[in-house]
Amino acid sequence: EDDEPSGTDKGGASAVKTDKGVDAKTITLGALTDMTGVYATLGKSVTQAQQLYVKQTNAAGGICDRQLKLEVKDHGYNPQKAVSAYTELAPQVLGFPQFIGSPFVAAVKQRIDGQDKALVIPQAWSSTLLGSDSIRQIGATYDVEMINAVDFLVKDKGVKKGDKIGHVYFEGDYGESAVAGSKFAAEKAGLTIVEQKIKPTDQDMTAQVTALKKAGVKAILISAGPAQSASLVGVAAAAKLAVPVVGSNPTYSPQLLKTQAAPALLANFFFAASTLPIGSSEPGPAKLVADYEAEYPGELVDNGMIAGYTAAAVFGEAIKKACESKDITRAGVTKALLSMTSSDMGFGITHDFSDPSQPSTRESYILHPDEKAKGGASVAKEKFTSEAATSFTPSAG
Amino acid sequence: MSDVMRRPRFWLGGAGVLVLLVLPFYVDRFWLQSGLFAMAAAIGAIGLNMLTGATGQLSLGHAFFLAVGAYGYCVLAGTGDDGVTGLGLPTLVAVVGAVLLAGLAGGLLSPIAGRLRGAYLGIATLALIFIGQHVLFNARDLTGGYNGRDVPPLNVFGLRLDDETATLLQVPFQSMEKLWYAGLVLLAVGAFFARGVLHGRPGRAMNAIRDHQIAAGVMGVPVARVRAQAFVVSSMYAGLAGVLLALVFQRTVPEYFGFALSLEYLAMVVIGGLGSVSGAVLGAVFVSLLPQLLDRYSDALPLVSAPGTGGVAPGEASRYLYGAAVVAVVLFLPGGLTRLRAGTARKPS
Amino acid sequence: MRESRRDRQPKTDAHLRAAPVVPVHNPPPPPVVSGSDSAPRRGRGPGVVLGCAPPTEGVPMTAAALQVSELTVGYGPVQALEGVDLEVPEGAVVAVLGGNGAGKTTLMRAVSRTLGFHGGAIRGGSVTFGGRRLDRLPPDKVVAAGVVQVPEGRRVFARMTVADNLRAGGLGARGGRRSAAAALTRVHELFPVLRERAGQPAGLLSGGEQQMLALGRALMGGPRLLLLDEPSLGLAPLMAERIAEAVREINAQGTSVLLVEQNAALALGVAVAAVVLEVGRVTLSGTAAELKGSDEVRHRYLGVVDETAAADAEQAVDASVPALTRWVP
Amino acid sequence: MTREAPPPLAVRGLTVRFAGLLALDDVSFTVEPGSLHALIGPNGAGKSTTLNVLSGVYRATSGSVRLGDAEVTGLRPHQIAGLGMARTFQNLAISPFATVEDALLLGRHRLTRTGFVAAGLRLPSAAREAARHRERVREIAAFTGLEPYLGQPAAALPYGLRKLVELGRAVCMEPRVLLLDEPVAGMTSDERRRTASVIAGVRESLGISVVLVEHDMGVVMRLADTVTVLDFGRCIADGPPASVQNDPEVIRAYLGSSGAPESPDSPKEVRP
Amino acid sequence: MTTFLELLINGLSIGSVYALIALGFVVIFKATEVVNFAHASLLLTGGFIAATLSDDIGFWPALLVGIGGAAAVGALVEFLVIRRYRGSDHSVLAIVTIGVDILLLTELTRRIGTDVLALGDPWGDRVVTLGSVTVPQTRIAALVAAALIITLFLLAFTYTSWGVAMRAAAEDRETAALMGVRLGRVSLAAWAVAGALAAVAALFLTVFPTPGLAAATSFAAFKAFPAAIIGGLDSTTGALAGGLIVGVTEALVTGYQDDLSFLGRGIGEVAPYLVMLLVLLARPAGLFGTRELSRV
Ligand SMILES: Nc1ncnc2c1ncn2[C@@H]1O[C@H](COP(=O)(O)OP(=O)(O)OP(=O)(O)O)[C@@H](O)[C@H]1O
Ligand SMILES: Nc1ncnc2c1ncn2[C@@H]1O[C@H](COP(=O)(O)OP(=O)(O)OP(=O)(O)O)[C@@H](O)[C@H]1O
Ligand SMILES: CC(C)C[C@H](N)C(=O)O
Ligand SMILES: [Mg+2]
Ligand SMILES: [Mg+2]
């Protein structure tokens, strides 16, 4: 039954074309998440936010006279499980509003673009995933993020031509596409990047700081996890290396403000993001926080929620559009998404999905730790696009 | 012959084979894929069991040799048009080449391995994992780096085992269905060969080394050479397993070939039963299918709820059960799962 | 278990068949023989004789006696001991003779409670020491009770130094530091080589040296009953005598000894009483003197052969050499 | 029957030094072709060490061992085995899981060729070889009295039988020189006699040389053509049994006051 | 030059933490010849208990409870699992510990989840400045603690009867039992001690310069493998030496990453294993390990 023939079902009030993952009453979506592995942090809040979206949408009557259903599979960041989970869900769902683990997305890319053609929104922003009709990231890719970060350092933090800036990054898609960006920007701005590649297992940044100090850097970029950025900032401060540190989106989590590193973080840590901070007073985030806390009392709120919620919402929008054109087949949804040129989910940034080879935006906010704000961060610099970012062409893998 | 046919084992075996042969006509891709993972694991485990079980050489580096096989195949068979090195050899040749490469890697290691014993050897081989992964991540034009590289589909005498749907008796045959049979053949051949080795002259020499290295030498067994040979053969099995895995994945990624994988293989041979082929196969099936089953059905368990809805997530539940299962098997079946089968009272060798 | 007995029968026959000596299972001469079932308490026979045993500081005779009664032991399917009765009165030396596989070591393991390490278990009967049941205690409690075993085949701690081996021997001792020191000097007096080699890893000692270490190690525990499993195994005649001496001396100092030996001459030289085990059963028991007298024992265990027997023994030897043909590759 | 005698085994000035201890000190003796050469001496005298050097387990500090004109010193154990030297171990060395037959077949290793490929693919050559050698193993088992146990796991056999398996395994190597380290230790006297007869028989029918390390004077005196006595690593006597047995030095260092004569199965009693 | 010194000192200080982990590893190996793959989760257990309690009952009490708790868990593992094993093959027991590790780690990561738990330790992010070199106080504390503990063990193993019992039990359980050694007690003690040591290590792994306890903290246990091997699996001194060597190697290689970039970046993690292989080539039983004796 996994190859149920595409056709038009008479059941629904409106006769719309459907194929996999859609029947008369429900639209099934897949979420390949990581709740037990290295990205459990991200996975949990993304998934809960998406479940929230599904709940709200269904309460509001669903989409296209159908209820949404989210099939969640936890792969614990294990390639074999991830691929198996994909194989299991692929025949049953319309598409994937969540797929954590860009290596795994890459692993099944062939099949997504090949026979499956289901819309996948990965929670991973490496530009290697660009260029596919079916795999669509939401937000600026890591490289664009870092380009804007460098621009911020030059414009607002007094980093000058000829200066050196360090970049500490994870091995893997995330860190390495971030470095691609910072290098590009440094090139433009006449700076040099001092690389420090680390592994997720490295928790103590002392050696890295020592090395950067030796190199005499004027600022530090970091594309790693929260633990690493906290250590980095703390050690730098202790070592009297008082330079601004700017991180990628995944480098910050509100818990850090409860650690030894808090003062240092508040003093000179920033991070780039292509959404408003969850604590912002804008209606979008405010409402999300309210609903989220109502749904999951006592759960911490962080930016992962926004990523998750946005992904689900965008997917929902795409289905709605597809429904209007009476075609909620996989192809229909993908087509619908392509026609969304300025979608704003209320988190500050409008996305243009018309060109699969480009990130949906090149804008970034620069955020700053803030113990008063919800989610522990507030806007340090309003959204902007550096000219370097506009001239940058991501290297699609 | 006839008395063989009178034995129930014969009929059971026959039935089993039949089921395996018709399976692709009935089960969906997910299960076929899981099955193929198990087959690959079985091949790898047989290799490891020859080394650790039969020759007493603890190895935590098995994943490395799997990687050599997997990437070796990609490099040899790859067309090179996706930006990474590819020699574009015929895929069957590439398979053989990859296996040989893995064997070579094992051979190169054996001088070091030859000097080490027990846990020292085990952890020394662990180094291979870290070094190997480092290379996988950094030797971009060979491995494609962190995002790995595509695996050219196997091409058996003009029949491409890829996702081009070929319909057979109204059943769409895609890569998994086709690979299924390739997997079966490889496993069968591998098991047959291993049995021959273990029950034959080399097997006796290997066991002698395991049980009393000095005596083995005095009995005329060239200890260093046999240990090296065991290493090479086991690596070749790993290589073959790696190739099959790659074909199933359709893309190889470095993350996969990590420490955890090596431990899984060790668990397979121990859980199945050290030193025997059947043990390796049983263990492989247990270790690679159990988590799948648990993942799939654990939400049926009490106080397990869908991920993100609070409570114990199925992923977690299956981890618990898997961990418990590993402990239980080792504690209550010290000889491994093979002990469950009657007639294998004495430790096989 | 009848089964298991029967299928072990041919085994024994088989490996004795080739042996050019009087058949094994001929009914032994009446006076000394006692099947354990026929007259179990006859086992006490030797005990009584022990009036002449070395005086033991006024303790009532059987106070600290080892009493094995109706002991049945099996390893899974294998039945290794069946209804064995045996007594080692306070201060006595009792020897256990028997061929390979007779069950001597098994008997030792049953007393020291180490059957578990070999997948064996006591199926029936009891073992008491000084009136206290041993067959429910863990091994360390047995040692604490004063029963220490020297395992078959030495089993020294190869990677530890000779000195540390001796310390290990003292771990189960009840006495304090001083008694330990005393024990050590005593051991060094018995076996000076152990002092010379104190710093050497025990694994590197020669076979005989290891045997001495094993014995010394056991003495460190200050045993009241010493279980010796083939202590003369692999010892030079001189050394074997030395061991015998040691055993006598140890015994003289009030330690009872249960001695398993293949070297029957040595054993019967030291012991006041002995039993013969065959295929898990006591087939003979009596005082050392009685047993020395028995033809059975003389033939099978003492190897003393009168001329005629010797003659056909030699023939049998030649007969049992079916001139192995040479291997032509 | 005509049999080409094995070459003589010449030990010259053998010295083995372990950390701070001289285990062998300039020991020399020659094992005449087809003779049974006993090596006796107190515990720790260096007998096993000698065998360990002869079989390549230890390296000699100095001195040489030659088998005919082949230099043995410095060869690896399996190369020495290749020259036709087989040995048994004082502390048994048998695989706990192997059946008696497997244990004996292991002895055939150097005489067989089947490699991984042949064994794995079950090539006819392998099958033929296996069949031939199993047959021979059966012969030898029958000869040593192990036939009834061929199918059993060696480990479950009692000590004495396991020692016999060791002996059988060495014989299975079709040696030209057989090195035995205390083959009858731990046996009842009738088993001793039987094992002795096996040893004698092997030597008789195969015409090989035997080096025998043994504490049982009965067996030594009955079987040996020549006896070398070691004490603290030095050679203190060498010659035919009778003379050695009455050598006061030997009696002092080894046999002890009570000497051999009274010892249980001494030659007087066993010889007709 | 100052950079080198700084790296060296940092390496030594983190190395001393690795030494503590390695020591726990060695203790278990000495007593039971088990390669303990559950060490990571023991470490995390100790850290987790201490971290969750420190807010309520203060740092030092929390630390003690943490150490006690980890010891208890270690003992429990021994009592419920290791002791039940009837076989003799030690590589098999290693597999059991893998199972245990899966269980513990899953539970802990589930509880820790997204958190980074701060420990509220007295040292804070204060540093000591020696000339041009700055070292966190926490690391000085680690060095001292490691040195003390390890000397203690060295003495215990060689001189106390507990040490003798451990070595005896490790080598031949049956014979040890014949000597009156309480096998159960010995391995129970070993596991408890290993747990406690892991907890102490966890402490130093979660205080400054690291922000706090995260699920990933357990990865540090991987450093124990090369450390224990380099030093020699059955040597307490070796644990210390190995730990320091691993720490220094890591620090230097990371610090001079730019000069080593031809090896590919991020070899900080790999380097210790390379060093390990080199050491093994020269000494198959590690620097201080006792060689396998061969005597027939
Ligand atoms: N671990 C074991 N498993 C199974 N059977 C065993 C085991 N140990 C001993 N047996 C059997 O029990 C019987 C008695 O063995 P035991 O070792 O007690 O004999 P023994 O008198 O000590 O022989 P020896 O004089 O050779 O030491 C033998 O038939 C032996 O095969
Ligand atoms: N590998 C070794 N390292 C150190 N010393 C050793 C080693 N092997 C043997 N020795 C020492 O060399 C001496 C001779 O040992 P060997 O085993 O040859 O004696 P042996 O004549 O066989 O005695 P036994 O008759 O008791 O077996 C002994 O003192 C022993 O301690
Ligand atoms: C949040 C990101 C760090 C996710 C990461 N890019 C991944 O591989 O999934
Ligand atoms: Mg015995
Ligand atoms: Mg010897």
C-alpha cells in the first residue's frame, strides 16, 4: 500500500489531488528528530514547538478540511537509525517539517530528489543543502550568518583592516560552512581568519584561547555549541583577552547565564540569528511564548522553538497554497512553496522561497545575552544584510 | 543424504532459506533495509569473531575496516563527476578491490597488533577509529568530508541494483529488493568460507594461539603469521560488510564509522557466542534488529509517549530495553545465543 | 546418575586396559575392603587407630575433626563422587589415594567449597569440621574456620612476587601481625629458597619452587586442617622427602592434614590412615599399615611388583607396543 | 627394517641468564641419534630452561644448539618444530575447548598445508589431506591409549590423561627429536609404567631421539641410555644410568640419602 | 615561549583530571580485569548528583554526596551485574559494561537534557598568574588532588592487604578464594572506588574553564583509554603519567594547530592516540605496566 496510486479523492468537500501521506481526513507529516543524541537540545524544543503548531492548526479546523498529524521519529543522531527512520516514514508522510542532522539529510538527498520528492525542511543551515527543490532551509545559512557577524565586528566593534580574528568551529557541516562564510567576509574586509577546529567532545577552550591569544586576534567568531562558547568567553576573560565574541545561532542557550561564564558572556558575547529572539516583545514571539508555556508549563523557552515553529508554519502555509490550487500532492506542495516569495511568520524576517539555490534570507539580527529577557537574549543590532552577504554565492553541495 | 533429510534441522533450514528468498515480495522497504543492515552486520561480525572469538585478539577497530571497505568501494567505483575522486571501475571489480583494500589495511596494522595482547590490543585498535574518522572528515577529495559521498549502485552484469523501479510479479523492485538477494549471496558465501576456515587447519592454529600462544609456536604454528592472517581475513570481512552497508545507505557519512559501531560489533560476537559463525550471525541479527523493533513498537509500552509530548520517548525506551537486553544475554547465556540451540553444548572452535 | 556412572565406566577401563597390570575391578581381599554402602562407618576405622597420633594439646579427640559423610558430587552430567565417607580426626594425617579421575581433587574442592568455580555442586551428604557444617559456607568462611587448601598444580599468583604470594596466603588468617610474622619465618625455615627468591615474580619460579611456594602460602593462613592436593607433583626425590618432612612437622605442630597423593609410598609414609578412591567411590580404607599390606595398593599405587608379576608386566609392556608404523609423507 | 637415524643433537656451552640469576651455566651434552637422553636434577636446576632453549621458547645468553648441521640457536619456535623437534610441557598447555582429536591434529600442523583459501573453499586437496591425517591421528591415539577419548573435550579429562594427550600431540608431530618435560608426573605407578612403555615404544618403532626430563628415577633408570645431571644450572654428572646413580655428588644433590634403590618403583623391582 | 609554557601548564592541569579518570579505570582493571566501558556514565552520575544538589545544600556537601552517590552506583553495578557473571572471559564482561553504560547514560542524558548545570564551586573563574602564565585555580586544585589521591593508591596497592587481595583476586579468583579473600568484597570495593574517583574527576571537568555539567561531559572519559594504556593498564603510577601525557599532548597540538594544519585541523583529539601507538610500539605493556610473563 506504500505505492497508493495518486488520484483525486471524492471524500473531501473539495476534490483535490493527493498522493502519499494524505487521505480524506488527515495530512501526515514526518519529523526526524534527535531527542537522545548530541542535538537533543535542539530536537526537543523544535519538536514541541511543531506539536504546538499542529495542535493550534487542528483546533482552527486543520488545513484543506483535514487534520494535521505529526509522526515523530527519534534517531538519536545515529546515521543508521536516521536513514532507517526516513525509510520508514517516507512512504507514509506528505513531507518533513523537521529533519535534524544535515549529514543524514545529505545521506538521503538522492532519494529525496530522486523517487520520493517530498518536501523536507531540515533544522540545519549548512549551504551544502541548498540547490534542491525538495530540501528547503528556512533562514540564513551558517556562512551568511558569519558574513553578517564579521560585518558587525567591523562596523560596530572597531575591528580594522589588517586585523586578525579567530574562528573556533565544530568539525562537520555546521562549523565548516560557517568558516567558509567568515573567510569570504574576511577576504572582503581585509582581515585574516585564525582557524581553531574542534570536536563536539571538546568542552574546555583553554588551549584554543591560548593559541588565539598568541596569534593576537582582535575578535573571535565561534560556531559550536553553548558549552564551548561559554568556556571560550570565560577563559578569554580570565586570560585578559577582552575581545568581542560573536557566535552562530546554535552557540547560545539561556542556561549559560546560570554558569560561571555569565558575567563574561554579558560583557562581550553576541550571536547572529535570522529570527527575533524568543524574548522579544513583538507579537509573534510573545504569542508563541505564551502558548508554549501554556502547553508545556515549566519548560525552558529558547530559539529552537522559533526554528521549529517557523518550519511547521511554513510547511502549513505551503499546504494551504497547494490546497487552493487543488493539488496537495508532494509535487503540489513543493510547487506551492516555490511560489512563496515573501512569507513572514511573525518572527521578524520575511523569507523568499522562490529560488532553491539561495538561502531564504540573507538578513541577520545580532543578539546579546540578557538575563532580564525571556530566553535570555535581546536584540543588540536590528536585522541587516551586509553587502558582503548580498554578493556572496553559497557553495551548494 | 537421506539421513540428513530426516533431521529436523535440515527442514527448518530449508524453510528458513525459502522465507528469506520470498521476503522481498511481501515486506516493505523499511524491513528489507533493516534486514540488509543485519546481513551486513552479520558479515562483519563473522570477521570479528574469527579475530576476537577464534584467535583471541580483542579488536575495537572493526568500524575502521568497515569504513575502508565502504569508502574504498566509493572511490574505486565512483565516476568522479561529483567532485570527489573516483576511478570509475566496474562496480564488481570495485567490490573486490574494496575488500582487498580492507585486507591490506589489516595487514599493515598487524606488525603493531602482533606485539600486543588483550586489552592493550583492544584499545590500540581503538586508535584506528579516531584516526580513521579524522581522515574521513579531512581527506575531502577522497571521502567528501563531513557530508560523505554518494555510493555508486552495484551493477551486476548489466543489472543495476538502484532505485529504477523494475516490476516483478506486480511487485516494484527497487534497490532494497534487488540488494536483498545480493546480500543473501554475500552472507551465504561468507559464512560458508568462515566455517571451513574455523573447522579446518587454520582454525585449529588460531584457537591454539588464543589458548596458549607459546605452545602454539612450539607445535609448529607460525604465530606471528597466523595472527596477521587472521587480522587480514577479519578486515576483509569487515570490508565486505562495509561495501554492503554503503550500498544500502546509498551514501556514506563519516559519523557512522565511530566508536559506537565498533562496540556494537563486539557486542554482536559476544552476545551471539564467541568463536562460531552461527554465533556471529545470531548476534548480528540481535544487535541490529532489536533496536529497530524496539523503536518501532516501544510506543505501545506503558508510560512511553510520542517524542515531545513529555514522558519517556520511544527512543529512550528502546535504549533502556536494548541496554538491559545486552546485560541480560551476557549474564544468563554466558556462552551467547548459540547456547539456545540444542546440540551445541561444547564451546565451538 | 546411574547413567553417568555407567558411561564413565568404560573410560576408566579403557585407560587402564593398556596398563600391563592386574585388572582394576577385581574384588579386593576381604579384611580391609569396605564399599562405602556396605559398611560406611568402617571409615572411622583409621580414626580409632589414631590413639597413636601425635598428642594435640588436650583437645577432645574428634573436636576439630573433619567429617565427610555420604558425600555425592557432580559436575553437570558428570558424577564425580558418590557416597564418600571420610574422617580426619584432630591432629591426624589422612591420605587419599586413587588414580586419575578418581575424584580426589573433587573431594578437596567439596571441602574448600570451590566446586562452584568448576560448575560442580554437592548433590548430597555433608561436610563438617569441628562439628560445624562447612558445606553451606562461602570459601572464605571455610578458610576462617581454619581449613586451607593447597590447590592441585600449584596455582601460584604468577604476576605477584614470591613475597606478595605469601602475604596473600595470610589474608584469611585470624591471627594479627605478630602471628603473621611468625608464620613467615616458619615458612622461610621450611623453604629457604622462598627467601632468596622473595622479589621474583612467582610465575618465573621452577615447577618445584612453585610447589614449595604454594605450600608455604597455605601455611601463612595458620590452618588447623591442611588440604594438600598432590604436593609432591613434579618434585625431585630429595625435595619430595623434604615435603614429606614438612608435612610431618606441620602435623606435629597440631595441624591435621588431608593428603591427596599419587606417590603412595610418600603418602603412606606420612599418613596414619588412608582411603582409596576409585571412580568416585571409596573402595578401600584402613590404617597406613593395613593399606601398605594390601596387594591391590602394592600393585596399583606402590608399584611394588614380585618377580613373576614384573615379568608379565614387562611382556605386557612390549605387547602394548604395537610398533607404531612410521609416517611416510 | 631400515630407518635413517636422526642427526645428533649437540648442546655446547649453553648459558641462560635471567635478571640476576644464572639458570644455565655453560651446559654441554650430546643426544646421540636414536638414544634416550635423560636430564635430571633438583628443582630449579634448569632442566625446563634447557628444554625451553632447545624448543626456542627462551633465547640462550650464549652457547649453541645444533641438530646435525642445522644451527638451532636463535630460530623461532615454529622453525625449530619445522626441523622435527617436538616437546611436551611441564604445566599442561592444551586448549580447554578442543577435543582430544583437535589437540592431536594440532600436532599435525607443520605436516599439513591447507591454508585459509583451501580450508574456506573446502578444496578437495584440503579434504584429502584432512582424511589422511585424521587416520594417522587415530593410529597414534590407539597407540597411546587415547582412542576412547578422541571425541571428548580434553579439558574435562583428569590430569593424568591430559598429560597423555600432551605426549600424543608431540608424537603427532612426527618428530626426529622428542623433548619430554616430566611426562609421568602425577600418575599412579601403573600409569607411569604404561606411559613409560609408550615412550619406549615410540622410540623403538620410530627410531627417534628422546630428551627426557623426569623426577621418577624408576622411569629414568629403566628407559635412559644416558643421563645428564644438572644442579644450579651446572652439569654435575653425565653418563650411563648405573654410574650416575651411584655418583656421590648426584646422591648428595639430588637422590638424597635414601637414594633411588629404596624409592618405590626403582629399577631393581621393575626389571625382571 | 610563554605560549609554550602556558600550554604546557594547562596541559598538565587538565592531564591531572584525565589521570583521575584513568585511575578509576585502572583500579577496576586491576581488581577484576574488566575493561570498564561504563566509566563515562559513572563520571556523569557523580557530576550530575553534585551539580543538582549544589544549589540547595551548598557546594562541599553536594560534592560529598556526589562522590558517595557515584561510589554507590559503581558498587551497585558490581553487585547487580558484574558479580552475577558466571563465565571466565573478561572481554565478555566488557560487553556487559557496555550494556550498563547504555542504561545509565540514557537515563542521565534524559535528566540533564538541554541543561548546562553549574556547580557553584568556591574557585569561580579566578586564575593564578605565574609570571606571564595564567592558570585557573580549579586546575591547580585538580593537580594537587590528583597527585594526592594517586600517591595514596600507590601506597594502598603495594602495602595494604586490600591491595594484595585485589591483585590476587585479579589473577586467579579460585585460588584467591582458597586464601580466604572475599572476592565479592574486593570487586565491590574496586567499583565503588572507581565511581568515587570518576565523581572527583567529574567535579574538575565541570568547573571553570568549562561552564558546567552537560551531557557531553562524559566524553572526557574517552581520554582515559589512551591515558591508562600509555601508563600501563595495571599501574597506578602509569595512570598519572598517562593522564599528564595525554593532557599535554592535547594542549600542545591544539595550541600549535596552525603549524600542524598539514595534518588536518582538529587533531587535538587524535594526537593522544597517536602517542599511545608510539608508546605501545616501544613498550607493549605501556610505560609502567607489568609485561605478560611467559613461562612454560
Ligand atoms: N570441571 C569439570 N567438569 C566436568 N567434569 C570434571 C571437572 N573436573 C573434574 N571432572 C571429572 O570428575 C572426575 C574426578 O576428577 P578429579 O579431578 O577429582 O580426579 P582426580 O582424582 O583429582 O584426578 P587426578 O589424579 O588426575 O588429579 C573426573 O572424571 C573428571 O573428568
Ligand atoms: N623466565 C624466567 N625468568 C626468570 N627466572 C626464570 C625464568 N624461567 C626459569 N627461571 C629460573 O631458572 C631456574 C631454573 O628453572 P627451571 O624451570 O629450568 O628449573 P627445573 O629444572 O625445570 O625445575 P623443576 O624440576 O622444578 O621443573 C629457576 O630458579 C627459575 O626460577
Ligand atoms: C543546530 C545545528 C548545529 C545542527 C547541525 N547542523 C546538524 O548537523 O544537524
Ligand atoms: Mg586431582
Ligand atoms: Mg621444570
